[in-house]
Amino acid sequence: MGSTTAENTGYDNGSAGVGRRDLIKRSVALGLISVPTMSFLSACASGGDGDSGEKVEKGEKTAENPLAVNESAPLEIVIFDGGFGTKYAEDAKAVYEKKFPDAKVKFSSTQKIQSVLQPRFNQGTPPDLIDNSGAEQMDMGVLVGQKQLADLTPLLDAPSVDDPNKKVRDTLRPGIVEMGQFDGDPVWIMYYAYTVYGVWYSQKALDSLDAAYPETWDDMLAVCEKAKKKGMAGWTYAGKHPYYIPFSLYPMIAKVGGAEVLDAIDNLEPNAWKHPAVKTCFEAYYELYKKGYILDGTPGLDHIQSQTAWTEGKALFIPNGSWVENEAAKTMPADFDLAVSAPSGIDSSDKMPFGTIWASGGEPFVVPAKAKNPDGGMEQLRIMLGEDSSKNFTSSVKSLTAFNGGTDGIELTPGLKSGVAALEKAGDNVVNPRIQDWYVALQKEKIGVGGLGEMMAGRLTPAEAIKKIQGYADEAAKDDSIKHYKHQ
């Protein structure tokens, strides 16, 4: 996500350590103290009146330099140091430096994107390219609403690195361009990773229970009971970051009630959270808690701790994104046989078939509107969206990219292979909730921590959680200080 893209994923994507998603205190979720998103909103609203400096002069537009990059202009890149690490971006930077040897490229990384970059946006001196991901991801809706981002259409309409007869936009996976759009045709965000969200598990552990992945909720409870009898919890999750729960819960809601239920939630429609499918799925997840199928202590675990407990065999299932294969690699046994599945449904009355899954762009890259070298930032993205860089990313971090390909000649790891199979099974039944990138604070701090986290810890009933979350959504819908978005 923008992790959760995710990242994001993504709306998120993994972390190198505990700092990946610093604990969002419950007092924030309960509205007792101000949150970083609001301070960022205020900063952007000021319009960045500091000394923004001059944009560099354009270079000469040629077949080799279609974006007319100034070949000697400095370029600054800031990357989120999360589950994907930074080497893939450093490798792409080296290609840029080889192409433009007179350009001085400043490259840095951080897990605290907002803390580091908010002051620079406010001063009007942002970097030229940013990987805006992690727990401190800057709110995309705010950035777009306050006109802080450059339109990436020139990049998308430029010839691709690999085939000058094919535009960059025509080399991308379905939905990537649309994800970067918020209101109309401009594309503000390039989601670089392609994330499969769902229920992740060890095929070896599931086989040890003589069980298949459960397609209905009764079967899910039966498998969890089998696991419990063998001393293994059915589920764990990132208790300190419960906005991971939607990675499997949201597509389950779509499976049960139809994709239009998620669209209504994204649109902040009145009573969207009171839809019967939401109630049914909340009650199903709450049943995991009531029956003792959640690993003891889960509400106090962060993402790394919950993943470690899971790779150690203490729990069977975990909701997560495809970055988990790389992020949990240090503790994952060689014979773990990582797999992912679309979420279980309720029964045959569900509106969508088993296999309905959430998959979308993650690891969101942006070029600030006030960047000094926006053409250089876009050229770096053009390089990254080529086949060589995409293959490098996939082979090194075990995740797909936005480039529609990049797997030829690569031996797919178990999780990556399972993710590709899950996408093939889903076919057209792929959902992409936008609330995580349209309304970051609402999704993470309110719905995630204040609603779902409290319910899964047993501190709210499903009915209470739904009422609370609907209240949060209504507040956001009525808040004139934020820009609102709707599915077209």
C-alpha cells in the first residue's frame, strides 16, 4: 500500500522493520488529539508560499529524450524504505545517471515520508520524484485537492523505453492509469507495484490439517477449529495496524453483496456501511474472535510481529498484500510454501463467485507540481516502467509491477506464483476499493483503528462498529475542508 500501496497500496506496501507503520495511537482514532493528516492539510492549504525557486530549463526533445529532460539538471528522488527496500529504485537511478552523465542525482530514503516532506511541500521546495508510501504516507486526496501534484499525462503519452511505437500507458496493467485519476482525465499518481491482497497462508500448514482452502464461511470456521485442536490459531493480523483487515474483508463484502457495495462506501454515501452484506461480513469476522480463533495477543502486535508469529506456525491465516513474501522472508521457513487466496464467502447466495479478489496498484509515485525538475522525475518513472527495471523489481522483491509483463524468464517464487494464479482465477472479478487512497485518514485511523480494530479486539460488537464507522464516513462526507471523490 501505499501500504499499503498496501501499501498500499497502495492503499501502502510492507516495511523493513517496525518503523514501517508506527503505532497510530487509539487516542488519535478516537479524536482526542490532532492527526498528521490535518496538519498536512493545513500546510497544503497555505499554498506553499515559500521560495519555490525556478524550474530547470527544458532540454532538447529527441527520440532518445522524448520528455525533453535537461541533461545536466540535478534530480532529487525520495523513496519509502519499506518491504520492497530501495535497491530496485537505486538500480533504476543508475540507468538515469548513465543516460544523463552530467546530471547530479540526489537519492535518499525514509520510513517517515510525511514528517520529512511536509515542511518541504509547505515551503514550495519538494523533491522531483517521491515514493509516497508507508504509515506516514501523505494523504493523496489532500495532495490532489490542493493541486500539489503534477499531471503525469506527458509520461503516459511518451514512447515506452522498450518500444518507441508504443506509449507508456499502453504497456501498463489494466486499472493502473485509472487508479491515478481522482477527478477527470489528469493522472496524478503512478502506482509502481501491482499488489494482490487477500488471505495468505502456508500451504504446508493447511495440508497438515488435511484441509483445502475454505470457500464458504462454515468451511472457514471448520478449518479454524481443526487448527485450534492442533494448537494453532486460525488467524492473526496486524493488531496495531488493523487497517490490514480490509485486505480480505473488503473483497469479501463485494463477494457477498456485489462490487457496488464497495463503490457506495468509497462514495461516502449515506448508510453505505449499513448494507446487509457489510453486517453479514462483520458478524462473520467477529465470530473468529468469539470462537477463540484469533491468536492470543494479536491486538498488541504490529505487522512484523504478527507476520513472524504466522511464519512460525502460530496462526494459519493472515490478511496481507503480496509484499509480505519479501517482508517476512527472514522468518519464513524454506518449506513454508507461501500461498494466497481470495477471501471465503458466506455461501452460494453470494453475489460474486469465489475467487473475487482485491488487486491494484501499490507503491504510489508522484511528481510534485513545484518540483524543479519534473521532466527528470517523469523520465525516471519511464525507465522504471521498462521491462528491464520491472524484471529487476519482480525478481528481487517478489512482486509484480505496473508493467504488463516482466515475468518472462523469471522463476516465480511460491507467493508470486500463487498471486498470479489467484489473478487468473479471479478473471474479471477483481475489485479495487478507492477509500484507502481517496481518504487515507478515514481508512486508517477511523475505520481501521477506531472501528475494525476495536471490534476484532472484542471491544465493540459488529453493530456498534458499523454505527461508529458510518458516523466517521458521514463526518468525512460533510467535511468541506477536504475534496470529495466519486466513482465515475
